[in-house]
Amino acid sequence: MAKSEQKHTAAEMQGLYGPFTVAERVVQKIWLQQDFVSVRAQLTDGRRLEVLSPGRWNLLGGPDFRRARLRIDGREVEGDIEVHFHAGDWKAHNHAANPAYANVVLHVLMFPPDVRARFQRRADGAEIPSFVLLPLLHRDLEEYAADDALEAITARDDWRRIEELANLPFDEVREQLRRRAQSRWERKVAYARLRIARLGREAAAHQTALEILGYRQNRVPMLAAAERWPLPAWRGGLVPIEVLRSVNGWQRQGLRPANRPVTRLFQYRDWVAAVPDWPERLAAWAGGMAALETSVDSGSNPFRRAAGLATMRDQLWKLTGRVVGGPRLNTLVCDGLLPLGAAEAARPDFGAVWFHWFPGDMPEQIRQALPKLGVTGARDQPLCHGFAQGLLAWLIEREICA
């Protein structure tokens, strides 16, 4: 199959809240960015895998990545990489008979292969070892697909699709956004619960904080730093920033100085120095909060006053050692602290808090579109996190299904 045909390959998956579509390029990006728990990487035959270089992404004919460098059980290997959803895709695409795939040294799969299909063979008969991504992903696959769609949306100024939403009755627009925001909240809590179960409270909180401080551009290298240096190392002052600069993949282009990786790493260092037991304090804060009004039907301003969101924000700001502020603090609260707290303390009422929370980082198009839709801008309904997330979900859904 020609690469021009393959690049449109996609698979429909069953997510937490219904089916969704994932393009094969999403799996390729996960490999390219090494967006998985690399310290636990091993082949399906049990051998240890280290990725020295993921290779050059090949958008033309032939294998997906050229000239990758790997270390398998201590032995260095160089060659090409082919990425598929399933092991059987190798035969389905007739790669064994294609000389362009003669130098493939690793078959990267999203899903575990059937026992009978653990290995595929090249034209010379050599077995190609397989590596499965799914058990090592930092997030659920649906979130990766949403990120890919968000990149496509924010890379262009074509927002004509919002016209479809704008032509609906006002109450239906609000309901559509609220329903999608609720799904995003439930997915964030479900994954926070999974992360805590997999890593424990401390490591889950540590990874989540650094991931969010990295923004989308530096999320993956921040996670790599979190895996390499767990929270006890930060508490003990054993993580020199000079060493962190050596982590592969930092992106600095287009970032304001305040958002550059080293600045955010200094912030986290100061945060941990000020509040070394912050994951435990977060859990105690979430469990100790009085029951809150759970409705999202009121306007955000009345809800914020009634629930004391300004006081709550100040409490969480203190929890970060007062080093993370502004929109990044609001993003940290909504993407990390509230889902972690809700997952540990079983707080469904945090969903309304999350919805009405103060706006954090968001694409400028979202910020401009919500008042045009009439959803925000009124006295009682300023810009809030929930409606922004609902509109993002609405746009991502259409981008994925396009």
C-alpha cells in the first residue's frame, strides 16, 4: 500500500463515553515524541527496549520512520520503524513483499498482538520484534486523538464550523456545551483515578503537575523529567536544573520567557521546597471541603460567590507555594488539582466547581467565540472553564470525524 493511502488510515475505538476515531498519525506522533513511560519499555518477547532516537518521520512511501537508533537488551540496533494499530496490519499491507521495508527493525503496535501473531517477518525471513504502546501511555488514547485534532484546529483560522452551532437555539447551544464539558470532566477524573491506581498518590500528583507546567509543547519532556526524577529527589534538592536541560525534546520556539521549560522547572523546584508534602495536603484539602452546591445551571458569578471559589483559589495557590499564578494556576487547578482531588476523595460536586472555575490557558479563538455565541459575556456569566471546554470538545469532535 502506498504511503499516500496509508496516511489516512484510521480506526474506530470505544472510549469511556462512546466511540471515537483515531488516525494512524496519532500513533506515529506518540512514537515520535516518545509520549509513553519509556523507563518500562520492553518488547513482546520480554527484552528491554531503549530508544536512542525514534528516527526521522517519513511522510512519503515506505516505513513510517527512517534510521531509528535503539538499544535492545544492551545491544545497539539501527534501522527503520513501522507503526500500526495491530500486528496483522503488516501482512494486510503486504509489507513483507515490499523491498522498501527490508530494513525494518521494530514493529510498533498500539494494541497487544494475538499470541500467534507476536512476530512479523521481512522479505528475507527475519523476525521483526514488536513493541506495544497501549500499556505505557501517559493518557487514554481518546485524549491523544483530541490533542491531534486541537493542533489542527488551532493551526488555522477557519472557524466557520461554529456557524452550525450558532444557528441552534440559544438553550440548545448551552446544553450542547454543558453536556460535552461534563464528559471531559468525567474523563479527566477517570484518568486521574487510573493514574493514582497505577503510580500511587505522590507519583501521580508529581507527574500531573509537571505535565501541566510544560504546556502542550513541552508536556512530553516534562513527563520524562518527572519519571527520571521522582518527588523525593526534588525534596532532597537532588535535581540540578542544569541536568534537566539535558532532557530531550524541549521546545522553546514561540514561548514567552515566563513559559519556557527551565523557568517552569525553577517554579516547581520552589513549589516543592515550600510545600514538600503537597500531594498529601491536596488529598486532605479535597476530603475536608464542606459539601458544595453541585448545579451548573446558575451563572458562574453567583456560583463563585456562593461556593467561595475565590477563597478556594487562594487555598490552592498556597498549596503551590504561591509560585504558580495567573491563567497557568487556573489551568493547573482544572486539569490537575481538581481531577486528582475528585478521584481520591470521591467528590462529584467538584464537577460544578471545575465548570465555573476562572478561565485558564485556552486558544484565543475559543475566548472570542463564546461571547459571539452568547454563552458568555452577560453580567452573571463571565468566561468560565466549563463553557470553554465544551466548545473545545464540540470542535474536536467535528475535527476527528471530518
